[in-house]
Amino acid sequence: MIKFITKSIFIAISLCCAPSYSGCIQTLAKSNTTAITNPVIKTGADNYEKYLPLLKDKKVGIVTNQTGILTNKTHVVDFLLEKKVAVQTIFAPEHGFRGTADAGEHVVDGKDPKTGLPIISLYGDNKKPKAAQLAGIDVMIFDLQDVGARFYTYISSLHYVMEACAENNVPLIIFDRPNPNGRIVDGPLLEKEFSSFVGMHPIPLLHGMTIGEYAKMINGEKWLKDAVQCKLTVIPCVDYNRKMDYSLLAKPSPNLPNDQSINLYASLCLFEGTNVSMGRGTEKQFQIYGSPYLTKTNFSFTPKPNFGAKDPLYNGKECFGEDLTNYPKLNQLELKWLIKAYQNTSDKTKFFNAFFTKLAGTKKLQQQIESGVPEDQIRKSWQKDLETFKKMRLKYLIY
């Protein structure tokens, strides 16, 4: 990736050992003659000098999935076992421990065939670890790769894990990871009456925090049940700041296959609350959108069952819309595609469904779009809440 930025030429080159997912080595040049080498970002999992002493002689539970890997691609569970850490139980979020389940698919308890460790699902009916499931655990680890969007359910799992740990007097250690959308704070704030597992707290749709920073906010704002607070330790990333580009080490979920999809995710996921597909059942998930009810264009796609979408919306039907695979990197929540699709759909009464309000966290956004409020005016309606949130957020930032 090469970027040219005017105002004293700035060239950033990311050298990756595999497309899309790898640790990145960045060479930064602020002039034609001066080059500065920035070291590889170390995630919290890589910062093991900080946490291995805390795990000595402890029985450990861990919340993780396929994203819980070190920069060398060793899974954190395997690494801990190699270091003779007494891992007792793996707790898995939405999509399961290996990250292969569809969005919303029920994930059952089981056993990891590689390590023999028991796996407890934290998705479905058991979103919060039970006291019996924490019995005998001295310390819990949380290591999941978030993408910075309010409705990405890993931060909802974080809430329930923190709550269970607080109620059962189990300390929690978070291995922090960079937020690939960490520079963006945007969108409407969630209103309390619309809270759900796809949005639990009064934060904007894009919060601009790492999962460690977010955990500090949950604790500090006393958002857990009965205002309990968790004994929390965050193992920070090294050589990271939120303005940096960051390519993830592994797909965070089956339908986020690359950097482009992760950047577009928050904007296109709002289509989940409409009759428009955002590419599930194709190889361009969250990089395209369309439906049979939009105006015919030169671009179309036909969803079919695939990895991560066993029965996609409009399975086998041609959908018309837009291909955003080469769209420039977003630095805000983008509404124009949602507005355009609403304006072009053949039957506006069937465009939105009940899920949209949960995703948006408010009824106002749907009402504004249906009323034809211009996008700039919609954005202005968020600004007061966003400024208040940014001020509150400051005391929890690590980077």
C-alpha cells in the first residue's frame, strides 16, 4: 500500500507477508531524503512480558477465537500452553472458537480437538458466563479482535464477561488489539430504549476505541448490572496509535474477508435492517450492495450459499446495486449509499425492517431518511452528542 500525502511528501509503505492479514512493517519518509522505520505493532498478546507473570500458578479461562493470535500466527491458547499456563476453559463468542459459524447462527458447547480443552459458547442462550462455568478459574483473559462498530457483538460479549467476572470476583485481563477503524468517531448515539445485543451502551455507531479502552469505559461509566465494576487489567499494544493504518492478522468473522470490507462494514451493515443485500453469499461481502428491487445498473450480483452464508438473502436472485471494492478509504460513517438505495427502491414501504432501529440505535435515522432530510443535516443532528461522547471518552484512552 502506497499513499501520497501533500504538505511535505509523506510515503507510507506497508510490507505484508500475506495479502490483507499480517503484521505490518511501515517505512515512513517525511521528505525525499529522510526515512524513519516504524517497528511492527505488537498486540497485547505479543506483549507477553507484561502478562505471563500475572498468570503464574493461576487457573485460567480465556475468551477468544481465530483472531486471538500472535504476530507469528501462533494461537494465543497454544502459546499459553507452551508457556505452561494452566488454561482450563475456552469461551467462544459469536461465530465460534474457530470463527466459522454464520452471523446469528447458534453455536454449541464442545471440545477443541487440538488441545482437548472444553469450549463454552457465549452466543445464543448463554451470552454471560455462569457462576458454575467460572468455578475454579482464578483469572479470565479476553482476547478478541474488534472492528470499532457498536453493533459488532464482540464488545457485547465483553460487557457480559466483565459483569460475570465482577459478580464472581474473578480478575479480567484484556490483551488489547488495534482498532482498524480507530480514527473514526461518528454516527448517532444509541438511545437506551433501543439497547440490545447489537448495541448495549450510549455510544456512537463508530466509537474509535480499542477493546481495552472500551472495557475501561464500561467499568468507569458503571454500565454493568447494578453498577458493579470488574477488576480489570489491560495489556496494551506497543508502537500503536489510532491514526495508523492496521491490517488484521486474521479475518475477524466469516463475512469480513479483507481491509476494505472492515472499513466499509459500519456503513454497509445498516443495510442489514433493510431489504438490501450487502454481499453475503458472494466473495465481496460488505464491499457491494444491491437488491432485485433497486433500479437496474451495469453492476449486478447473484448471492449463493458459501462459507459464512449458508442461506444468503436473495439466494439465486439477481441483485442490482454498486461495487465498492475500489472505493477510497472512509474516515466517517457513510450514509449516501443507504439514502440512494431508499430513494431508488421500487416499494419504499418494504425497504426498512424492525432490525434497522436496533442497528441505528435510534428511530430518528429512519425517520430522517424517509422524510428526505439531506445527509448534511442528518450529520448535524449527531454533532452535540458526538462532542459530549468525545469528551467523556478522553479519560479512557490509552493511545
